[in-house]
Amino acid sequence: MNKSSSSRRSKSSSPAWTKPSANLKRVKANLKRYKAAVLKAAVDGKLTEGWRKLILIVEPAEMILKRMLVERKKKWTVEKPREEI
């Protein structure tokens, strides 16, 4: 009886411990494809497409940079008390 049960185990197509490894490889491959798809969608602008349709008034980057420069220049030109030497 022992011999017949051991012979049945050896005839199985693949040992049980190889299945998790194969599943992990499949999951890694799927994850790699998913990452690539998300990156492509981000680069193509698909991820923010709906948001951009909702936000009709968007300040152009050039205007934002000019405004930031003006604000920084104001901070730079503010007189600070000088330390005595």
C-alpha cells in the first residue's frame, strides 16, 4: 500500500511547490504590463483627461512663472535690518 501511494505522487504532472512560483511569475508579468499601461496613459494625458474637462479655466504655465517671479522679487527686495559689524 505504501508503494502504490508513493508511485501515484511521483506520476503527478508537477510538484505542488512549483505552482506558487509559476503564479508569482505570472503576477509579476501582469504587474509589469499594468505599470507600462499606466505610464503610457499618463504620458498620453488620459489619466487627467476628465479633470481637464471639468477645469475650464487653467492658468498657462508662462503666467504662473511670471507671477511666481514677481512674488519672489518682492520677498528679495524687502529691506532686512542690517547687523552691525
